[in-house]
Amino acid sequence: MTRGAQRVLDEALRLSPEEQALVLRELLARLDGEPDPEAEAEWAREIERRVAEARAGAPAAGDWETICDELEAELQRKP
């Protein structure tokens, strides 16, 4: 790490957790570049679909541990 980068990191570590989160969010946004409008639209459709399912009373997918167990059992059944 360069001295300049280390200095910035040292300063960032002295910030409050909230300020650190803001700095991190901004850095990540700049690394990601401009948002893809098509991807954003696709995510919006997926969110709307999931909300509609939830409102219609669709069963929840389950907790992470249960899902992992089910996937592992399914993989063991396959040749």
C-alpha cells in the first residue's frame, strides 16, 4: 500500500462507523461505474415479483441452513 493510501486509510479509520460506511459506499459506487439501466430494470421487476408473491401468501423460501441442507441432499441424490 502506498503512503498516500495508508494515510487515507488511517484517516478513514478515525471516522465514526456511520462515516466509514458512507465513505465505503461512495468508493464502491465509483469502482462499480455507472449503473446498467437494463440490470436496474430487471432488479425492479424481480423485486415486484417477490413482493407480489409475498402478498399472495407464497411460502417463505426458508432459512439459509435449511436451504443448504436441502441442496446438499439433492446433490447427493444425483449420480
